[in-house]
Amino acid sequence: MISFPSSITRRPRRFTRLAAWGFALPLCIYLLLFYVAPLLQNISMSLHRYTRRTFVTGGAPFAGLDIYKEVLSSNEFWTTLLHTLIFVVASIAVQYTLGLALAVFFNQSFHLSSFLRGIFLVPWLLPPMVSGTVWQWMMDADNGIVNKFLGLFGVDPIWWLQADHSLWSVIIANIWLGIPFNLVILYAGLQNINGDLYEAAAIDGANAWQRFWKITFPLLRPVTLITLMLGFVYTLKTVDIIWIMTQGTGTSQTLATWAYALAFAKGSNMTIKYSEASVIGTVLILVALIFAFIYLWAQKKEDELS
């Protein structure tokens, strides 16, 4: 038996380790520059009172948690938080339900299935500026096609983009944007389910609803978890579609649009408030982290059951 010196055997391992670090180093640098550094900067800004001048020159006075107390104790924060929760929960619930229904529908083999599935992807492919402008026109109180359609049934014109109804207008538009994403992810999950399971269940006398509830839905659980998590994070930070349609006025103001308005002095918030915007940004990050930990816990339970 031929034996090699230990220095020769250690050399390939050392080369493999160096190669691994070489491949990982660009990713680590990217994460540090574009994720960790902005996060630390946001936290730092939330602890100092920044103005336009101190943002450029530096030297913002340290305020500790005072800015957090001011923001969290305001009535506007809790009202906006409620609007944000309604926007996120309603959007995700309807997006997922309709996306799952469409995925199950297109999972059946029929003529023009691929073509129709491609048509449903159009909202996902359009730029948010185009989508927001289209929905703004459609929901115009005087000339919008939505009110004209409702008028056929005797419904009076609805001021969709004004204070009281603006939240539901952006929810409808966001649902329209999110259905294709849910459709694509869930349809891919359905493709991985063995068709023999449905045939066996049909032989045993299971109807379509029983096959869905006992086979499709349980086997889609891992895909459902990742779909809901990604949908939650994306919806939570949505600014573009809301700002284009209503500029975050009335009930359509969410934490994300509020932070944007404060940081860039947009809409009714004409005074730049960097520190308050950073506080709201930190709250958004914490909410996303909580949901991420819930996802990891659910994923761990799913792995244990399987």
C-alpha cells in the first residue's frame, strides 16, 4: 500500500478551503456593503436627530430612544400600522386564494392552457408605474371604467382614490399585481405532485374536493410557506403602486409610504424628518424579521412531520 506524506494530503484540503472562501468573499462583501451597512446606518439615524444640514455635515445630536417614543406614542403611527396590517393581510389572503385556484385550474391539461397562463403573467411583467397609472385611470370617479361598470347595476359613483376608499383601491390594485406571482410559484409546486396519488384517491372514491384537501393542499404546504413569506415581505414594503395611485393619502397611508414621505418631504409631509423615517424603517425591519422567524419555525415543524 502506497502512503503519501501528510503535507501532500493537507495541500488539496487547504486549496479547497481557500477556493471556497474565494467564491464566498464577493457575496460577503456585497452583503456587507448593501445590507449590513445600510441597516446599521438606519439604526444610527433613528438614534440621532438628523436635519437636512446635519445629514450633510454630520454632528447630529444623540437622542437615544426619544425619537422611538415620540413616533410610537403618536396616534398617526397606530392608525398607519392598522392600515398597513389591513393592506398586507387582505392583499396576501386574496392573492394566495385566487393564485391557488388558478394554479389548480391550469394544472389540468386543456387547449390554450399555456397561452392563458401567459396572459395572467402580464400584470407581473408591467412596470409598477404603468400599473399604477392604469388603475388610477380605471378608478377615476368621473370617467373611470370601474364606476361605469358599477353604474350598470345602479351603484352610485365611488370616489376610489379619496380618503375613505383609498385603502381599498390600492388593495385591489396590489391583489391584481400579486396574483401572477402566487400563480407561478404554486403552479410549479403542483407540477411536483405525483399524479398517481390522484388516481389512487379517485379509485378509492374520493371526489375532487377531497383530493384537493387531502392530497394537494398538504403537499403544497412547503411551497405555501415560502409563497406567503415572500408575499408578506414584498407587500409590507410596497410604496410604488400606492404612491402612484394616491400618494399615500387618507387610509392608503402605510408605514412604508409614511417613511418615504418623511424622508423625502413628499405629499403632505413637507418637512424632511430623517430620524422619524428611520424609526419607521426599523419597525418595518422588525416586523419582517418576526415573520421570518415564524416562517423558520413553521418550516422546522414541517420538516419534523415529514
